[in-house]
Amino acid sequence: MSTRVEKPPAAEVDRPTRLRLYQLMVELRDFEQRAYELFLENLVRGTSHLALGQEAISAGYAVAMRADDYTFCTYRGNGMLHGKGGSMHLTDVKHGAMGSYAIVGAHLPIAAGAAWSAQVRKSGQVAVCFFGDGTTNIGAFHEALNLAVIWKLPVVFVCENNQYMEYTPIRSVTAVEHPAADRASAYGLEPILVDGNDADVMYETARQTIDKARKGAGPSLVEALTYRHGGHSRADPAKYRPDTEVRDPVKRYRERLLAAGIGEAEVNEIETRAQQKVDAATEEARNGAPATVDEIERQVWSDGGAAWRN
């Protein structure tokens, strides 16, 4: 099968959208870097699975999504989304962030269920489900895709292919070159393989696939080629990976903004505001009261309803 990487869209993304994309990417980069520093200070418990280097994917879809759309992500989903267990259980139902999931692939059928709910209620909502390349070798990936196509569910599945499945190169354990895109045709879907380090490409891809889902034309499967800057978790120094593989979408987009005539002072202001937000959040966290003992049972028991997620 021949699957091509889509090039940047011919139509220029407008200036306000580009500034918003850059703002989100910088905020995500600064937040994750600060979270890593606080983990090293032992001020954040649990473990950390960061998505440094994958910011363009999150930003592109965030700008294109409606406020009441659903977001599902993995334990490397800090950029998309209150929880215990480090990165494992981030949830904000009020904002449509329906949780990050520690079990690889577990959230794909749940995302399909949320999309089915939206379809039945005729709410116009779309579920966007992010997952890593390793998920494509899990049964739930195929089950969710099959059902989504059969029922024409308003869901977009986004594979963040950062090249490594924990410590193993995805290419060494997968029968096809592109683990998501090369399998799309098996479910009657268009192969969509894009540059996940290009925020303009990601925004245009997000806009098109979300519009398709919202119009009732069914699901999409997107494979976004990207690269995580760090190891699998904070315990992984990533010595198995050559430094020459690393790409930086934030730096790349900054240069694009400047080349498009956006003044450096305006770009610097975006970066300064992002750093100030992260600094303020850090101080609020440092000065906050420790969790009380009764918090240990919070979000553990359910009465059968959905209120426990809040």
C-alpha cells in the first residue's frame, strides 16, 4: 500500500488562528516542562508521561473543536486535558475531557460510546480520541474502528505516532509501515497520514475530520507523525534513541510566524504570558493545602451514575 504524507494546506491559516495555535503550543510546552521539574523535586506524586514535542497535534485539534465536544486521551495526554496516579487519570467532564486512560487502547470503545450517545441525542457533538502508535496493535483499536464505521459514529481517531512503543520502535513490531493509516482501508476509511509536527497541517486536518463527523458522514482515522522529546516516562533516559531524530514543532512554528510578518515583539508577548500562567499555577500549587485523608476514596466508588467522574 502506498500512503503519502499530506503536505501543508494550500490555503493560508488566518492570523488569529495561527496566533492561537502558537499560544496553545507554548502553554503546553511550558506546562509539561514545569510538571517534569516538579516531579524531579518530588512535589508531584506518581509518575509522569509527558508529550513534549507533540504539541502541534493537541493544539490543532483544540482550536478546531467545539466547546462541548468530547476529548479522550492516553496517559500521555496532559496537553489535551484533577486526578490521581500522575498522568493516568486526568478528567474534566465540565470541559468535555472524559479522562486519560492507563490501559492501552481502553478508551477507544468508550469514545465510540460517547459518539453514539451524541448521535442518538442529535447533539451535534463529536468525540476526538487520541492514542499512541502502540495502540494500533491492540484489539480494542480494531473493535472500535469497526463499530464506528458500521454505525457512522461522529468520532475522530487520532494516532499520535511518536515512533516508539515505550522503548520499542513501532516499526519493529508492526506488519505495516504506517500502523494506523495503512490499516484504514480495511475498515473502508481513507488513509490519512499527516505531519504531526506542523500545526497548520494539524489544524486543517482537524477541521476537515471534525466537520465530516459533525455532518453525519462518519468517523475518520488520522495518523499524525510526531516525536516525543523525552523517554517513555521520567524513569527512561531514552538512550536507545538517536538525537538526530528529534524535531521541535514549537520552534518550527515560531519561525513560520516571523516569516509570515508577525512581529517578534508579539511572538515574545505570547511566550511571556504563557510563562506567567505556568508560574502562577506553580505558586498556587506550592501554596495549596495538602490533600486530606478522605480524598483517598474520592473518585473510587460509583453509585452507578456519572457523578463520580466529577
